[in-house]
Amino acid sequence: MSSEFIFLIKLFRYLLFPVSVVYGTIVIIRNFLYDNNLFFFKPQSFDIPVIAVGNITVGGTGKTPHIEYLIRLLNPTQKVGVISRGYKRKTKGFVLAYTESSATTIGDEPYQYYCKFTPKIHVAVGEKRAIAIPRLLSIKPETQVILLDDAFQHRGVKPQLNIVLIDFNRLIFKDLLLPMGHLREPITGINRADIIIFTKCPQDIGYKKEYIKIKLSTYIQKKWKPIYFTTYQYGNPVQFYGPNIEPTEIKNIVVVAGLAQNEPFADYLKNNFTILEKLFFADHHCYTSVDVEKILKISDTFALKNICILTTEKDMVKLKASTFEPILKNVPCFYVPIEVKFLENELQFQKMIFKTLDIF
């Protein structure tokens, strides 16, 4: 990247400074109104335990695998309900997931929860969570715990527990407010969080944990706030199209991904496979027949033995649509599941969840 191009990028960002000031002012006023229950800005509380999982930046911070972690943690004894906005779905208002649902009708991440955990959980989407919660409870009264996906800035509901995720690779104290940077609100907003989790951490994080805690402490009003560090644990590839191939036989791959950050996924795969091509899309990309035909064409171009498509679980639930099956049915397609792994103090985190919600 040339120095002239970098200069133009920096200049453009500084030109956005007035917009960031206006945006930040609006957010601060909004939070002040909610914090003080003024006018119509009054968060609604519910008798049922509600856990909100969100972030303070735009882009992926790992909300989906952390929601799934909580589902696995709570599900053995609790009937869990998950409510999401349903980003990029084609429907509006409250929608309860059922057998005919798809990524188009409820969004890719809610559909992933539904496919993965039904009938153990109930999944619904709704832009206004304060309306969606009572709607879900009226239809599924056996629900005992509500998980709100991407709800930290959704102040209309007052959760019993607010969990904020921060990407280790995009530390918030090095960021700026939108649109200059990626911050949805000023960093001091983390004071509303009950738990802070730094996600996507390296296994050998070492001294950086203390560095992060010290830097973050300058923005935290309380003397102590629980801070945890997690990483991703990748599972063996799971096949969803094509002639049966053992995961151990996969050698040459085409990577297909539509994440907020695609490169880390590809970086993991290159350590285990030979990547012939990377086909990246924007986060929450809605696949079309043209996209799928392109995937097929790339696969045919290489025509190598043991060539496979490897994608993410979030992309898989969209590519597995009946519309695309005739196109991809003869191509070995796999997705790579991921789970959250705590680097330390996992039991402490779990006990805090149970104690705060008075589940046990």
C-alpha cells in the first residue's frame, strides 16, 4: 500500500471527525436519558432472567459462539429462549423460528441456533426486544432464561446480566467513534457491563492480559469488574454436500466465508490444508445462485483429487438452502465448527452466571 494512499485514508478519517462528534453526542444523550429513566427512555424489566450479550464495536467480536456457549451451559437444567434482531432477514417484526424457517426469514445466526439446538431451545427474532420477550413467553411459557443476542446498545430492556465482548485484535482503547472508527459508543459505556470478555485471544496471551486490564481500568468506575479471556477451538470439518469424504482425506481446499473478518478463519485453515482459492464475502452475505455457480466454477477449474469447499457454520446454513442443493450436491462441501474456550477462570465465570441469575 503506497504512502499516498495511506495519507488519503487518514485524511478521509479526519474529515469524518465532525460526524463522529455529532454521533457521539447523540449516543451520550441517549444513554443519559436511559440511565435516568427520563421521558420515554425507560428500560423494561422482566421477572424471567435475561442475559444480554453484545459488543461496543461494529463487526464480529464472537457473539454467536459465546451465545452457543451459554446455551450449552444453561440447557441441561433450563429451557433457554434466544432472541435476536435477525440482521438482514427478509421479514419484519416478531417471528418465532419453526420447521419452515430459514436464514432468509429469521437471519443466519438465529437460524444457526435453531438448526443446532432445536428442540432444546426456542429461537425468535424481533427488532424491539421489549416486545419480543413477552411475545415469546406467551407462546412458549416454559421458557426459563432469555439470551439476547447483540443487545448491549438495545436499552429498551434491562437485563439481569450484561456481557460485553471485545475483540483482542481490535482493542477499544485504540479505536475511535463511528464513522471515524468502529466504536458504537464511547468507551465509558463498558461501565454498564457486568462481565467483560476479550475474545479471539492467542493461547500464549501472557503478559498482555495485565496490560489490557490496566489500560481498561482507566475507563472503569468500579474498582473491580470481572474480565475474562477466551479463544476459539476449531472442530473437525463436517460434511454437508457431496460424495462422502473423511475429514482426514481433505487436502486441497477452496475457502468460502462471509464473516466480519474472514482472514483469521483462512489463517487457521492454511495451517492444516492447502488453500487453492479464497472466496470472501461481506458479513451476513445473502448468497445467490450467481455466487454458488462461482463457487462451483472455481472447484471445476482446479479439478484436483480431494479438492473440497471449506466454509463457516454461519455460511453453511445459508448454502444448505434447497435452492443451492442441485448446484453443489456433487461437490464435497464441509463447514468447520468452532467453540469458545476460556483461557482461565472458566469455573468462576460459570458460577457468576448461576449466582447472578439465581438459577441454582
